Amino acid sequence: MWEVDVTYRKELNSTFKRLFEKKAMLQKARPLPKIALVKMKEALGIEWTYNSNSIEGNSLSLRETQMVLQEGITIKGKSLREHFEAKNHETALDYLYTLVKSSYKLNGKDILKLHELVLRSIEDDYAGRLRNSGVRIAGANFVPPNAQKVSGLFDELVTFVNENPQQLNVIELAMVFHHKLVWIHPFFDGNGRTVRLAMNLILMKEGFPPAIILRNDRKKYYAALNAANNGNYAKLGLLMCQALERTLNIYIQALPDNDTNYTEISSLVEEEQLPYGQEYISLLARQGKIDAYKEGRNWLTTKEAIEDYINNRQRKR
């Protein structure tokens, strides 16, 4: 039941190659300056908390999330639950970082612990426990499995990740785990936040930074999960690769000898003599065909990335 149709590889292989090259670049540069790592972890933690909670409907802004987490401020007009969601996610992140080691092996107990921390003081009766009755998901194109099957499916998925029978690369493995755990929907509440934490545990133990799904991509994210329910992983794979490339680029740009200059596509088109216009380059970025990443609603890339795309096209002709 867990076997995956890997036809998406035709579209994503060049992107996978680029991401593993960037990871190798980071590993070669280690150890990174301690102060830079602390600042990066702090900033990404706030972003991760904000985006993951916002996807689930939390109305705290990025700045408000930062104020709650770093300054202990209560935001007027925001619910107590929303404040707990921010603090709980931060606590779950702290726990996740204690697990991140190359020797780590995924287990159900740690996923349940992440869920318990996500829902602490919000739904204490359900925190860290698998659901024991049926659920339906608004807007989804499937009905999650019967509650009696949840425990077995949950354990089977953890075994699938650890044994990796199809020899998927770690990005693919995290992607499949992400989708399948959402499909099992093992909890009454907190599934999305928990799966995005556990997915990143798989990536981070292999030396990648976290892949942070952005709130601006919420519709695209749900559409990609629905496509995966029908066996098509191309959209979810692309979205995850783009999220991962964004954080890889953030780390790479912090390296002392880095000279890569990512620029908003609109500015790049104005500054450089390029054979393509803004719309076409933005399309290449959205399709994952060039080295690019998203900040807010804007795509950033480099002149070198566009030149590499042109050269690759010419070689294929």
C-alpha cells in the first residue's frame, strides 16, 4: 500500500541534484560561525511557527508571533488559543532539535510527543493520542481511514520510512511521509503542524535545513496534497523542493565567502540584459526549472541561474 509511483522524478531530478549539491556545499563549510547559527535558528524558528500555524488558521502576523515568542507580549484582540499555538510550536521545535542527529531513527513515540507539545493546554484530552473515532476534512478529496486502522497504519508508515524499500532519496522520503501521515490523519486536531515537524525531522537528520511551507502557498499546498491522494506527487514534490531550496539559500548566503546574489526577478530584468522577460522567468521559478526561491509573494533568482538554464537548453537541442 505504501509503494509510490515515481514518475514525478522526470520533472524533479535536476532540482533534487541541485539541492543535494547545495547541502554538500553547506556541509563543506561546517562548522558555521556559532553566532550565525544561533541567529539563523532563531529567525527560522519564528518563521516556521508563524507559517505552520497560519496555514491552520492562526491569525497572528509574523511580527506578532515574534512578539509573543521573544518578548512574551499578549496581543490584543487575539485568542488565548492562538497564543498557546505559538508557544506550543516553539516548545515542539525545541524538542525536535534535541532529536536531530545523523544516527536518529524515526519512531512513533517521538511523533506522538511532538503532537502532545503542539496541543498542550489546548486539547489536553487528545494531545499525544491517536484518534479513536472517524473524522472528515473540509475541502479534501478523501475520507481518512477508519479509526480502528489508524494505529496499524501509523506504525506501518514509520517502518516504511526506516526501511525505505523503494530506496527513495531523503527529500522524496520526507515528501511521501508527509502525504501519507496527512492521509492517515492520526489525530483529531494538530495533524498539519505535527506532520510538518516530523517531516523536517527526516530531512534535518540528514543535514538539510527545515523545509518551511509558506502561508502564501496554502492553496497550492492543499491542492498538491489532493493530487498526491490520486497518486500524483509532482506538485507536492515541487512545493517541498522550493521550500527546502529557500532555507538552503538562506544558509548559503550566510557563509563568510558567499558571493551569490539573489535578486527579485523584476529588479533583475531591469538591471541585466536577459533574453527572457519577467513573466517567463517567474514561470521558470514557479516550475522549479531554475535556481530560485520565494520571499513573501516575490521570487528571487540570479543571473547565473538563468544563464545555466539557457546553456542546458542549448545542450539538449
